Amino acid sequence: MSKSKYEEIANIIRERIADGTYPVDSMLPTQSELTKEFGVSRMTIKKAVEILTIEGLIFSKQGNGTKVLNSSFWDKEDAKFRLNNYNGLSHDLKDDARKLTSQVIEFSVEFPKEEIAERLQVKVTTPIYKIIRLRLIDDKPYVLEHTYMPCDLAPGLNEEVLKKSVYGFLFDQLGLKFAGSYRHITAEKPDTYDKDYLDCDECDPILQVEQVVYLENGRPIEYSRSRNRFDTRGYSLLDVKNN
């Protein structure tokens, strides 16, 4: 999913803070200077600054400018996994020193059950991919993904792709663009797959993120359930007002 201009600018400023271009305790350029540099409106710069303020990277006070802080939560593990991201785990961890690998547990083409067909907005006679993948970090179980996708929207999907990045394939190879998603987060009891692949005990809670991802034309491209053991992963949500 393409980023808005203010998100792009926030990313650039964040990178400048990380690499020391804007050191801790220094002052950011003024909003007027940033407006001129990036060739955008003052409101766009204001939204970018709001994002970085919420993240704890900077602090703005009227009349005193904007200061770079040393108390950002951005380095916390959960902050990598934003509920409003649509780039996939491979992209989220692309700058992580740890090794991400994928184990394909099941990959098949089948006709969907009514529940799956309803979420994908297809008929029960429409072929879909059924994918179960275990994602591992440094060879340790991390997340178990149960994914269903209409075959006609992802031609050429194969096990080689599944072992790398499905979203990278959808974006780069197929040129698909996402419009958004619906996500539902619940705490669940472990099932047989969780016990076998996530090394769960009978009483270990499971964090499940159930989602439907939509293309720009409104068609669902994916229905999935991502399952984490309670102590391996969390999610953060950044909410910035648009007015």
C-alpha cells in the first residue's frame, strides 16, 4: 500500500534522527524550512511532525521549536509491527539483524468452505490457495500463518515464493495495490497446529490477528489468521488525526 506524503516525510526525518543527521537534543529545522525542502504544504509537515511526536522521537513546544529526544519507543520490538502496515513480515524485519525464514506446512488449491468464501467474496466453486506457513526468526518459531487467497488474483504463486515474501511477490511481480484491511484481534486457546509448531503448552494463550486485505478495486486478496504465542509478539497502532 502506497504511503501518504506525510508518512514518507516522517520516514525521512526518522532516518535522519537514527543516523545522527539530527542528533539527540538538537533542534529540527523549522516547519517553514521543512515545507520549503520537501515542497509540500505546512499541514503535511505538521502531520509528519505529529507522527514523530507520538512515537516519542521529538517534542514540539510553540515558540521553542522542535527538539530531538532520546526516549523514543520506536526501538521497542512491538513498534515494528504496526496494525496499519500492509507490507508483510519480510518487509517489517528487513532491517533486523536476525534471520527470518519460512517453513511451508501446507500449500494446496481447493474450493473454499462457506465461511472462507464469504470473507474472500467469492463463490464456493472458486479455486483458492490454502497456505499454512511457519515463520521462524533465528530458527525459532515466531508466527503461524493460515492464509487463503483467490487463485485468479495471484497467478504464479508457488512454494519458492512462500519461502520468501508473498507480499513482495504481490507488489513487485504482480503490481497489485492494496486499499486497506479489516483486522480483528483476539486471545485464543492453542490448537493442534499451535502446539506442534509454536511449541505451545496447553495453557499458553495465543494472540490471533484475523484479517481481510482489500485491493484498490475492492476485491479481497487475502483472508488470514496469524497466530503468535503470547510471549513472542505484540502490535502497535499509530493513530494520527487528519484534521
